[in-house]
Amino acid sequence: MKHKKAISALLAAALCLTGISAQPFRQEVSVTASAVSISDLPADFQYATDWIWTNRIEREQSTARRNTIFDQVIAGKGTINYVVKWQSYQTVTYEQRQQFETMLSTCINAWNDWLAGYENWPYDHIDVNVTGWAVIDKNCLLDLHDNETVYTDTRYYDAQYDTTNGRDTIPDKEPYAPLELSRFEHFTDTNYEYPGGLDKRFDMYMWATQGFPDIGGCGGDWGQRLSDTAYLSMINGSGIHVLEHEIGHGFGMTDFYGGEGESDGFPPGGFPSGENSIMMAGSAAKITDFDGWMLRYMWTKIKDEPGRFDLANAAPDPVVSAVTGDVDANGVFEKRDIELLRDWLIAKPETVLNDWQAGDLFADGMLDARDLTLLKRLMFADEAEPVQPETRLLTALHSSRRIWQSTAPLCRHKAQRGLSCSMWISRTANMTMHQALKNCSGSHSARQMKTVRAIHLRAFLHSTAEHRKAVCIWTGRCSVIRPKKISLSTIKTR
């Protein structure tokens, strides 16, 4: 998938014509019958999985609490939200903060890859987000952006029983995010509503502690705790299996510290397939085939518990940006959105578009260099000089919208013939607009006409979806306002 994306992006950048279908990179979620089931469990895995379930997981009740990552993902409709608890005075750059989110997504989805397509597990891919940072010193966050959420509340932390790395002192302050946003605090209340909505919640902490041991950590349904230096090393690809191990605990998987057949040990006869298990510290540096099947086995055991998983409503709500061009879905169309789309088109590693559809200004289900060009024009349109409107000009704006809607079927027909329907519609709309402008009474300066075209551009672009609309309010002057504030239907004439 990554290889195909890179090739398509480079071709689009080079030719400025070939579109990149954005849809394959947006993981759609559906609840369907699965091709793989427990009946496909390898025969030589049967005894070991049964033994671990009966003697470890069931006895220790590690999946009994309905806040495992299984529960979190389904309650979050295919998403996991983290807050980074940065219990450290080590500085973190903006690029590193972005890399942490990518790292968490990689690890969560390394486990999810084993669940995708298995016994009605609904998600091929988990959308993992860092929704905020809880810090003991805000100055540690270098190049802080306006769209980053930072929590600065702290409480006393007693580290006397913690193991240290022998070099650094563990801070006596513990940062934390608002409890009302924590799933861990409210998962037992199925009717609880998070302030700001489900997207504002966080499921787990990525807890980084200065002075913690360089190797090892702890994990559970509350999150994963490692040293700050360990996390910083992991974004460079070093020791990431340690984090995958701790995430395994979040699903309810157990450690194997004891000996063969012991109460805290591993199955008699050892692990099949000769790869051991990532949950047996030091024995495997990856999620093994046995680990993957053990995770599947656990899902089989708990998925039908009455009232636990609402699979009928597991599909996520569609992500729709209120602002055209806002490809990072932070609520604001800004220069960074243009840079993100540019980086995505050239296949820059780790570039993520949270809402690619907000950048699809041609509304053809594809992202290419034309969309990038229109994004740049849209930003300039925001700076256009207001002009005096005419009733017929406002009518022309409505006409532009109707043109786009009425030509959609023909667009599809032309697309089937291999024609550039987007450019065809654009030319058609522009010709009609040109004629409408000629019919407008009064004379217009070149600057005014440029502004009128900018207004038309916004009307044209915002007409491609219900939430994308240009606004021209008759208040004595004509201006373009953020589409989320008012709809095209409110345009008035006198």
C-alpha cells in the first residue's frame, strides 16, 4: 500500500494531471462477516491457547474489566485517543510530538492487523490520535502550535518505590489531563457524555517518566509507562517491541515471568511455532504468530458477552471538516494545510491527512496537483478586497452552484471515457460566470473584477458539498465568510 501510494504521488506531482485516489488511504469501517474464525486456529496452537486462557487470563480476570483495548476501540468507533503524560523536563520538538502519534498508531495497528477480518472484528485499521499533552513544564514543548492542547495541572508524586535508571531523579510532580475526559474514569457509566463529545475523550496515557529504567516498563488499560529516553529512542525505531508488549497488557494479555506450567508461567511444552511470545519479556522482539492467534482467541471468548460490545453501531461517524481546505481537521484553514497536502502528494514519510476530503476541491474523490493549486488560490481569496454586490451577481453565484450540481452525472460519464471532467466543469462554470458578469449593471475596475472572481471561486468550491458554501451577505458590501458560520441559503438580495 505504501509503495503504491508513493508511486501515485510522484506521478501526480510530475504530471500535475494524474489524480491520486485518496479513498484507499482512508480506512473505511464496516461490520461484515469475516473469512477467518477460531476454526482456523492451527492445531498445534490449541493446547497452549486453552491453557493460557484457563490458567492465566480467566483465573487472573485480565479481560473481565470492560475497559480493555477491545472495549476502548469499539466504544470509540474505531479510534483510540491518547494523552501524552510527559513527567519529564526533557524538551520535545514539534516533529517529535508528531512522531509519537505515528509510533502509537504503528504499535496499536500491529496488534489490530491480527484482528482485521477475524470473527466480525469491525476494523481494518484503528485511527490513533494524540489529543493533548499533560506536562510538568510547558517550556519542554518546543515550537508549540496553536492547535496543540496542553494540560499543566500536576499533583504530588511519591517515587520512593519506583525503580530508577540510577542517573536521573524521578520528578515529584505528576501531570494529568482533566478527569472528565478520561474513559478510564467513566467506562462503567455507559450513559456518560464527554464534554465536547466522544472525540474529546482520551482512552489511555502514553506516560513518559524521567529517571525510569531505560529498559522495561508497565502497561494496562490505563496506558503504557516507559522512560522518556525509551520513548524518544522508539520514534527512531529502537526497541519498539517493548511498547507493543505493554500494549498487549491493555488487551488483557499476561506476562510470563514464571516457569513452565507455573501459576505465573508459560504453557507446559512451551510456545508452539518456535517463536516464543512477545509477552514473555526478552524472548521475542515482535508480535509472533502465536501472539496474534492468542489475541484472536481472546476476542472469540469475550465478544459475545451480553451487553459488552455494540457491534451493530461500531462504524465510526464520518469525519467532516467544517472548513474547506482544513485537511488536518483542526478547525482552521491555514498555511499548514497547504504544506500537508503538498507533502502527501510527494509521498513524504509519515504525512497524515486527517480529513483528505476537505482538500478534494474538485470533488472527484481524488487528490492531485490541481487540488493543491486551488488550495493556494482559496487562501488568496480570503484576502480579496470586498466589492459592492449586484443582485444579478448574487444570482450568478447561485447559478455557479447549480451548474456544478447539474453536471455531476455528465462528469461521471466523461470520467468513464477517460476525460478530465473536473476541468470541463470548471470551464463551463467559468464561461457562465463570465456571461453573468457581463450582464451586471455598472462598471467594475480590474481590481474589483479580480475580487469578484475570487468570490466566484469560493462559491464554486464550496458548492461541491453541503458543508462547503460561499457566503455573500447583502449588508452594503460583499464579503466571504467562513462557511461554517452561515449557509448559502441565507444569501439575501435587495
